[in-house]
Amino acid sequence: MDSNEVMINIKSLSKSFGRIKALDDLNLEIKRGELLGIIGPNGAGKTTAIRMICCILKPDIGDILVDGNSIHHDPILIKSMIGYLPEEPNLYERFKAKDLLKYFAELYGVPKENINGRIDELLELVGMTDRRDDQINTFSKGLRQRISVARALIHDPKIIIFDEPTMGLDPATANSIRNFIRKLKGQKTMILCTHYMEEADLLCDRIAILNKGKIIDVGTPEYLKSEIHGDVILKIKVQNHCDLDELKDKIMEFESVGVVNFVDREFLISLKNRNEISNIVDVFGNEVVSVNTKEPTLEDVFIHTVK
């Protein structure tokens, strides 16, 4: 990747907490204007990596360059460039919505003459203009998340980091948060950590799969799905008495077959193309109970990659 295109460059990053190695020689480049998703199981190191980018934690080894600035030498400058929405935002509950945003605008050095206009703009963006004079302690979880998005954007940062922004929200509120993120695509460099595979698939330009402190794979959602599971997944349910190992050996002889898994008397066969489907089904003969196909999903990739 051209260095001029890179907004965040994570270089040989390692971090341990006692005997637990949270990050292990992590390397990753994030483009300007890109929305990068980070997915992985609990304890994979996602939040640790984010907190290092935000200069909240220091690495044991390695560095992160944010727009060319090192977290070791320029932490204050880097913090001013980032808007961070943590999984559990800490809000000052006695503040009114407008006063909370004003406080953070002043904290980040937004010019006084721009503050009121910026607050109005963001309250409209998150659909909370009518709640500007209400105290935070009267807000539902969904409204708190919306005002937290506005707080993260108050200083017009170059980079926005979302850590599980829709966790625990009802479907309508979660969808509104995703819409905010869509509106910002291309305008900001963004990182989205999420456990919702469909969310990552819908929103992200690229996705990095993190497990045990290491990047397992990175690419567009389409690349990751096709790399692991090809064009289609063939699902064949079989009789209880058949020889599973023998059937699997026969299936693997087909050129189009990639990954073969077996769950609850059902073969899950990843195919590079559909041309050999009928021939593969013929291998099972009278052992077949049912046959279906489905498009591969990020959830399939996740399960295969981090198992």
C-alpha cells in the first residue's frame, strides 16, 4: 500500500497483561477514508488494539503511526485526531445533551464561534434535536448511544473508532446507528469492532479477522467469503447409518470442492463453482435425506477461521 494512502500503520505491536498475551506482533495498515472492520472472538485483542491507537494503552513492543505521527512521540496530537465510541460510553448523567456536547467541544478546542452550530448539526444527524435540553439520565440506552456518537464527532476528527456500537440495542435503534456510520463512509477513516457478522458485511470496506492477538486474514467481505467458502455452500443431509469418512473422501476428489464440514448429519461442502453439484449429490445415492444450497456468509468464515 502506498504510504500516502495509509492513515493508520500498526507495526509489530505486542502487549501482554501478566501471562496473557493480548497482542502478538500485530501488523496492519488502514487506508485514508476506509471503513475497516475488526472481528474476532472474545479475548482476541480487539479492544486492546483500539486503546493503543487511541493512546490509552502503551504497547510493550512496536509502534502505531497515525497520519505519520507515532503514539510514542505525539499522543496528544493523535488523541485530537480521533473520535472514540467505546462499548460502554461514560456519560455525565446530570448534563443536558447540549451541555455535554458543549463541554467536549471546549475540551477538544473547537473554536467558540463554531460550537453552537456544530452542536445543532450533530443533534440533527443523530435525530435528537428535540432532546437537546433533556438530561442524560433520562435517556434510554439507545439515546445514550446516539448522543455518544455525537460526542465522538464533536471535534470533527479525521478518524472515528466504534467498539461494539450496536451491542444490546433494539433492531430499530441499531439500524439508526448503522445509518449514521453509512453517512460518514468515505468522509472519515473508521474502525468498527463488532460481533455482528451481518453488520460487518454490510458496512465495511475491508475486514481484519483477529484471533489470539494475531491477524488471521484481512480483505474485503467478498474476498474473505470466496477465499474460504468459494461461490456456494452445498448442504446435504444424510441417513444415520452411512459411512461419513468414506463419503467425505469421495467428495474431496472433486476439483470444485474446498472445505468440507459435517454438523448434525449434514455435510457442508464449499464449492468454487456450481458445475459439479449434481455429480456430488450422486455420490450419496440413496443416503440423501435433503439437499440445499446457500451463499457463504461472514459467519461461516468466522467459524471456520477461529475454530
